[in-house]
Amino acid sequence: MRAVGLDEPVFMRRGAGAYIEDVDGGRYVDWVMSWGPLLFGHADPDTIEAVVEAAARGTTFGAPTEAEVELAAEIVDAVPSLEKVRLVSSGTEAAMSAVRLARAFTSRDRILKFSGCYHGHVDALLASAGSGFATLGIPSTPGVPTRVTEHTIVAPYNDVDATAEAVARYGEGLAAIIVEPVAGNMGVVPPEHGFLTALRRLCDGSGALLIFDEVITGFRVGRGGAQELYGVRPDLTLLGKIVGGGLPLAAFGGRADVMDRLAPRGDVYQAGTLSGNPLATAAGLSVLRRLRDENVYRQLERKGARLETGLAGHGRVQRVGAMATLFMTDEPVRNFDDAQRADTDRYGALFRHLLANGVYVAPSQFECVFVSLAHGDEEIDRTIEAVGSYHD
């Protein structure tokens, strides 16, 4: 909130459909949607019913349930590259586990990531670029020792040449390239034509694994995620947000030969007492089964396009499916450096104006607007009018 000129956050007490209500009774059209997972809106009746029924049978067992297997099967059916999947409790846990698995499978240590892409608060991935074109990472937060990030390489997003240079320089010890196939943590930055294909080719040539972080894009830009949309298959995929239907649940999965290295079948340790707990799996199943309906994504595309068209001219709108960002700049945003050139003071003023007019967007220029099926033309047009009144 300080990034948008406010000292304190707004505390919320309830939500329904496309709206949230704060503790003082203020009501807002919500475009944050808990940072993405609420594809059917707040307090979705079907999801609530599934969770209540599951809770009545017990909240956690510390033992397998059939629902875990059913959810895993639903995920594997949807996402093109997945042959096996492991359920965890958060996107951070999924990233941490996938990196550990990639290092064990390749017997290598180095990881290549991209500036502006966020993969949870894993120490090795909390690295920023040093000086130079593609560099060894330096810690981006206190508490992360330099030695932890010395095996992390940071390259500019959408820059094939810099990535190829980094692979040529460090590729012999490269375990994996990890990337958001559509960046969502520096605002929405789509991959340029050929970028993801180049990453696949560089991994194939170097023996590294390609990891897609689809915590945001999974089940949002399409049932099969960004890898279905762009036709590039990674070796490992991270999933979160929608996969848990609004409850704490995430997953990672990929090639069977890689996943078979995980304990108890293999020698790479991974465990979690509450992973795949009955409440989260019930919510996830309720949501994912409804996403088999192709009309879901047609509706999301229509709503997203209507919002994008209405916001055009008030900044730079970048959208992929049901995720979008209004950047306070007139120039294209293709990487983190471009995103940082946006006018954050102007965005902060817009945020405060929208909040005063009953519209809640992310309190950061570098986040997404998340379109849901609960957003109707009324909410979209109200938002467009509110943005227009600020600029007028």
C-alpha cells in the first residue's frame, strides 16, 4: 500500500461474486481476486458446497485420500506436458521442490532465471541481476547468503541472445532454466515470438531441464495453461492459484522419468503433512472439472477484450487471456527494465482514485488485473468509466 501512497492496507471482511467489502462497509469491484485463483468469483456456491462437504468428513488425515488421486488425474489430463504430478501447499514449495529435483536429475547446480520473474520466496531464486548482460545472481533481500545465489544466473526476459550467451558460458553446469511463460510478476509481459521455443532449444542442447512457472497462467490463459497456448512443452511445470480453487494448494509435475526421482520411489526427498489436504482438493476439483467447458475460456476472452478495449488510451494495456496490466507508459513493455520505466507515482494516484470510486485493483504497478467469470459487463464498464474519469 505504501507503493501507491497509502500508509495502511484496506482490511476486507467478505466477498461475493465480483465484489469485496471492507470492514467499514465499503464495497468494491474486485480485480485482484486473491491474486488470481478465484476464477468463478468470491464465495462461489459450488466451491463452498464442496469444501463444506469435505470438512464434514474431516479436515486432514495425514494419509492418502481418493480426492488427491482424482485431482492429480484432472491436472494431468489438462496440462500437455504432465505425466506425473505431486501436490504441495504453495507455489513457493512447488518451485523449491522442482529446482531440487532438477538439480538431482541432472547432477548439476546452476539455475537460470529471468529478471522480473518471481518464483516464490525460495532463497536461490530471490536473486537479482548483477552488472552485465547475463550475470550470476546477487541476493535481492537480506537473509539470503551470497553463496546461496552464486549458482543462480539472471538474464533479461524476452532476450534470446542474452540467454544463449548465458547458456554458452554456464551451460555445462546448468540444471534448469525456469521462466514464467507469460510474466505476471512485473505486470503482464507476454513472451515474444520464438522466445519460449528458443528456451526449449537451449535446454535440449545443453542438457538442462526447462521449468515453466505456471502458478499464475495455469488454468487462466487456457485449460492447458501457457504451454498449450504457445505450443511449447517444458520438462517440469509449477501450478498454483486456480489449481486449489482459492484454498492453499499447489502442484508440480512433468516427465515421468524426472518425477520418478522423487521419494518414496526415488531418492529426492519431498514431503508435506498438509499437502493435498481434503478441503483444498475438494475446492480444486470443484473448479477444475468445470473448466472442461470450452465456453469458460470464450467468456473470459470476451470479458478481457472488452476491458482491454475500454482501457486503451489511458496507458499501455498488455493482456493475455484473463490477465492484464495497465502500465503507466506509452511504450511497449517487453522486460523488467521496461516495466520499471512506468510512472509508478501516476499509477498510485490512479489506484487511490479507483479505490475512492469503488474499484479495487492491485496496489502495485507490477501486478495483474485478474478477470473472472463473475465480472459482467456492468463491472467492466464501471471500471472503464472510473479509469476514464481519472484521466479526464
